[in-house]
Amino acid sequence: MSPSLLEKRLSLKADFLVTGLNGIGTVVGIFIVSGYLARTLGLDVLGEYLLVRRIVTAVLGVLLLGMNVALPALLARNEGRGYGDAAFSVFLLGTLPLIVLLTIVVTEGFVESDRAVPYMVYGVGFCALTLAYALYRGHLNMIGANLLQLTAGTVVSLVAVVAAKSIDQLFIMIGLPMIILSFSAFLIRNGGVNPKKITKDNTGEMLTFGMVRIPGFIFQFFLLAGVPLLSLSYLSFTDQAFLNAGISLVRVFLVLVGPLGIILLPRISHAVSGGIDDRLRSNLSLLVRATFYYGMLTGFVLSQLSSEILIIWLGEVTDRAASAATVLLISVPFFVLSAVLRSPIDAGAQRGYNSLIYGAGAIAMAGSFYLSIVMNTDPFISAAIAFLTGQTVSGMGSFIIARRLFHLEVFELQFVASATVALFVTAGLLMVLARITYGTSTVVTSLFTLGAVTFFHFFFSREAWVKTLRNTVGIK
């Protein structure tokens, strides 16, 4: 990768396309690695690999002391203040000791293992890649960021899984190239590390910005994984499988909105450095409208197809599982809204508002679950309701904070009326289809109906916000 390519800036549309394709490539890479690993080294090795990977990804924000958010946000506002140099020093003095400590705690206290060194190498590699990715995001060099992730993340993992003869070799063969490639790319883009640029002011500002967001990382993890944990003693393993399958259907939407959050954080941080203007306010209002409108329609259609989708995917489904999945999928618009607004909120405020938002959502989720249990509601349904409650609180909380920060105007009467009409029209069409189709044909025709409704609304609606959306994406 040449330095010029790593430093190249693209348009917002191109950034979204590149980041989205890289996200899809990452998902495909994980699928291939998992399948190959299961067939060569066995399911036990696959289970250990996925466990370690999930632990590392779950605590990345904590290990990096929030620098994965602080570095791109602050660097985009002012590229000349030495945030990259400060981040490198914090990584060496803070992140590395934390990785060593976490590895010792896990291998000595929870999992009896003699693989402490391979775990450390893998953890350092993953964190180094994330830090370098954050640096490129801060410089708005998304082509360099995604090339780095593709090379040091996906390609290295694919090569390592083919070459490794044991789990120890696998972790080292993934982690070591990650470290080398990530640090090399970091130093190239940052122009080395200049100790004179590392000051108490920029280091303290970055740590303060990142640390107040660490609780948000923890609460966000609970919002996605908390319901299965809360219901662990109430549900059988079969019910847990169905519950996790339903949650996975909701999480699929991260593939769509994840790239948007990645590219918005540094761009909005750069924009707000000059003050919040009408253009930024208008674009964010447009983003919220489009996210909620189309997310609401999609979530509703999928919730009505929950039984058919689970049968096609898993081969069987119970009535309880179908009912729970219906409730889970209703949360889609709130889940997507929260995911889309996270980066603008981080970029628009020094305070850790997302920690408060996700904390409120996590508390609402836990409270809803135990209240339902006390009321003798089916634990399966209680779990689904708790997930919906948590996502609704976090989604609406995100909107309330974003509206306060950017003075957004979204839910006017015309918008609400249009969304209500679209919802009723879609529901009526699905009722007709349910009477004349069955099984897979119901799913296909219902998804086609969803596509038709959204297509005609997007291309032919005369609503002002839809016209603006069409112009924004280049459609006159």
C-alpha cells in the first residue's frame, strides 16, 4: 500500500461504498475462517477461537481507553495537535498493560489455559489494528483505513487459518502480522511519533473524551447480549437458540448502518469545529427521517414473517419462538436509529451522552424483564419484550439528545401522517398475501411488496424531505 493511497480522501458516497463493501468482506471472511477451522482443527478449536475473538472485540473500547472514538473525533477537528502521537504513547503505556492483565485474569481465573502468550499477541494485534483504523478515520482517509483492515484483518486471518497447525500458531500467525502491518501503517500516516507533540493537554483531552464513553461500550454490549444472559436460568438451550436467532436477525441491520456510523464520526467532528450550521442540521434531520421511516416499514414486514423466516433458516420453529421473534423485530427502527445517531452524538458533544443513553436502555431492559417475570409472563416473551423495551429507550433517548445538540426537526405532522399511511397500506397488502400464499412464497412476495412500497415512496413521493433525499443521493 503506497503512502499516497493511504492518505487519499474520497467523497461521502465513495466512503460509504468502500466501507460497506469492506464490512461485507469482513463478514464473509469470518464465515470462511470459521468453516475452514471447524473442518481442519475441529469444533473445539473453533469454539476457543470464537470465544477469544468475542472477548477481545467486546472489550476493545475499554482496552483502548476509548481512543477508538476519541482519536477520530478529535483528530478530525484539528489535525495538527499531536493526537496521533499521544494515542501511540497511551497505547504503549496503558493498553498493553491492560491486555497483559486481562490475559492473566482470563487464563488463570476463568479458563485454565497455557496459551497466555498467543492470546496476548492476538489481543495486541486486534487493538493495534483498531487504533490505526481510528487514526485513518480521523484524517478522513477511509480508503486507507479499509485497505488496512482488509489486509491486516481479513487477508491475514484467511492465510493464517490455512497455514496454522494448532490453535497456538493460529493466534500468533494472526496477531503478529496485525501488529507489524498496523503499526507500520500508523507510523506512515502519522509521520512517525514526535515526543514533542505529546502534551498533557492533548493526552488529557483525548483520555477524558474516551473514558466517559467506556460505560457506553459496556451498556451497549449488554443491550445486545443482556437478554440471553438474563433469561439463562429461565429458558432451555433450545429456547436460547431461538432467542439468539431472533436477536441475530435484528443485528443484521448493523451491516447496513455500521459503515454510516464509521464515516460520520470524523466528518461531523470536522463540521462542528466550525459551528453547527443549517446544512449540517438539515442533513442530520434527513438521516433520522429516512432511518426511522424505512426502518419502521422493514421491521414491521419482517416481524410478520418471523415464523416463516425461522423455518427457512433453522428448519423448525415453535409458536413461542415465532411470537418472541415478532416482538424482537418490532425493535428494528429504534435499534437502527440508535446505531445511526451514536456517531453524531459522540461528535457533537464532549460529554459521554451515549453512556447515559445506553445505561438507561440497559436499566429499562433489565427492569422490564424482571417485572414481566413477576407478573408470571412467559419467560420467552418476557425476554423479547425486555429487548424491545431496551432498544426503544435507547433509540428514543438517542433522538432526544441529538435533537437537543443539533436542534433537529423531524417528526412533523406530515411526516407522521405519511409514515402511518405507509404502515397501514403495507399491513393491508401483507394480509392479502397471507391469504393466497404459504411458506417460502409468502416471504418472497412479502419482501417484494416491501421493496415495491419503499421504491415508489422514494422515487415518486412529493414530500419535501424525500425530494431532498433524492437530490442528496444524486437522483433528480
